[in-house]
Amino acid sequence: MADMDDDELLAALGVEIPAPKASSRTPREERIIAGFEDILRFHQAHGRAPVHGQGRDIFERLYAVRLEQLRKLPEARTLLAELDSHGLLSGAAPAAGMDEDSLLAALGVADDSADQDDITMLRHVRSSTAKRAAGEIADRTPCADFERFRPGFEQAERELKTGIRKTLRFGRDTSIADGNYFIIGGQLAYVAEVGGSIKAPNGASDARLRLIYANGTESNLLRRSLQRALYKDSTGRRLSDPDTGPLFGAMSEPDDIESGFVYVLRSLSRHPFVAEHRELIHKIGVTGGKMETRIAGAEKDATYLSAEVEVVATYKLHNLNRTRLENIFHRLFGAAQLDLTIEDRLGHPVKPREWFLVPLHVIDEAVRRIQDESITEVVYDPQSARFLARP
């Protein structure tokens, strides 16, 4: 029996195939619908219509202009009536601002549309690939605890204005760690958390970020997605760490202590991960008081992994600035920070800081380098567990 093609086989089985319906939409109508669908997705993500404003995300400003144009198109309400369940087209028009072409020009986005004469045509409707790329940056949700981060953004902006921080072109240093600030898509962004290591489809290591933006939104980008976006964004920048200033000096400052200790603790927790890596996991801190007082009741404190601890090293220092010294350790070993969440006494999840996957001999070297001020010449490589010369 001769082989039948798919259509013949379905016909023999009595299955009718409906003929594909030809689209009755004109190319112009298709563009209008596609443009409005972008606005609907924004409304679904943020619970409101897009609005103008210098502090707004680039795409929100574009969508606000587009919505304003749609409200002026006579045929838009009829064409989009079934889609406009939120009444976006009947709302008050946004405050006057640049039209979409002017805004794109100001942002450096060229218009390659072949039809330049129709001023009411909705151009710049992006391809699915472009939408996915934009979604890596623009798909955000409101940050419920933004007030925790607001002071940090305000301080970072002050430090930029005074020169304490600088903006660096992304590329030479591609690392992304807790506490980093970036400028992406015209917005200041803060890496609040780097999640546990996961495998990307190509087998490379990746991690999910909690990225907070200065406009009160957040996203959970993958680390590699943020790196790609920063590479592609001609205005993308990394904010340098603030100049810590001299660690030891003759002039007293409010956070200085006449003498004190850098201490290194090891946890006696029975948590499986801690137990397996006990010789590698250390807490680094600074105190001006007695160590016995500092660690009393550690088993009741989530800061100490809710377990007893042992002191494995102390380094007595004089005339030191506590905040600067702790910041140095956090930045130095940030890439090796312990990624572990435990519950406190009330059952609330807590992610302790100041615990690092760093060998004790490396901490010894770090203290020596801080004392002789050569710490600025090296970076810590968690893969080889040693210091490397700064590039």
C-alpha cells in the first residue's frame, strides 16, 4: 500500500481540517494591536497605566507616549474595545511630554521604519526577540520593602556627586555580588541578594538575583542576563566602591575604637551543609569589647546560625575604624559569602551576614595585608581560595 501523506491520512479517518482563516486586519491595525498589548502587559505587571517622568523606566515612558497616541486615534477604541478591559483608552491623557520619536531620539534609538510619513503610525513595535531582551530589564514588580533600600540609594547618589564613587564602564570587571550598584536602562540598581548557584541551559553556572531599582521596583534577573544587558547598554555602568579612606589614622572619628579585635568564629551547628564544610565556614567581625560577652547566647541568635561557636582566631588592633574595617572584609570576601537561610526563634527566615567560605590562612593573610595597606593590590579568587594581583 502506497504511503499516504498527512492530509490523505486524515481524510481517510474522516477528520476535516478547517482552512486557515485569512487575517482581516491591515498591517496598520496589527501594529496598533501589538503596541497596545505591550501596554496591557505593563498594566498587568504594575497594576497601573504607564506614566511620564524623568525617574521612570525607559520603556514605561515609551508606553506612556504610545498610550497617549492611541487615545487620539479615532479608530483605536473600536479596534481595541475587546482588549481594553481596564479602560486604559478612556482614562485621562498623560501629562504632555515628548512624542515617541523624540523620546527615542533622545535615548539614542534609531527609527528604521520604512514608512516615515504617517505620523499616526505606531512604529518601534519590537520583535519577539527584542521583547524578550527588554523583558530582562523591564519586567519588574513593586518592591514591598523598598524603604529598607532607600537610604542606600540616597547615599550612593550623594557619593557619586561628591566623587567618593565613580561610574565605570561595564566589561573589565564583570563580577556581580551582593551590595553592588549598577546603572542599567537609565536606572540605578542595587544587588540585594545573589541566590544559590544554578546551571544555565548551556551548562554554565548562573544565579538568580534580587535586583532593586531606585524607582521602587525589583526584578529577579539571572546574573548572566544582567551581565548581557550591561554589555549591550551603551550607558550601562558599574558604581565603584566608595573610597574607604585610611583604616588607621591619627585623627579620631565617631566609629573609631582605641583598641579592639578582629575575631574569627567557627560554627558548631549541626546543619548538614555547615557540618560538611565546618573547617571552611568562618564568621569575621570586629568588636571593642570582650569576646565572651560578644558570643554569649549564640545558640539563640540567628546571626550565629542559632548554634554555639568557637573562637579560632583573634587579631588585636589599635586605633581602628570599625565600619571601614568590616566593609573591607565584606567587599574582599563578598563573592565567597555563605548562602544559607535559617529560621530564627520565631520561625522567620534569616540570611546571616559575615559568614564566608574562606580558609583560615587566607583570613590571616587578609589581616596582614590590611595592616601593611597592601590589601588594595589584590582581589580574592574563591575558585583557587587565594589572593590574586588586582588587574
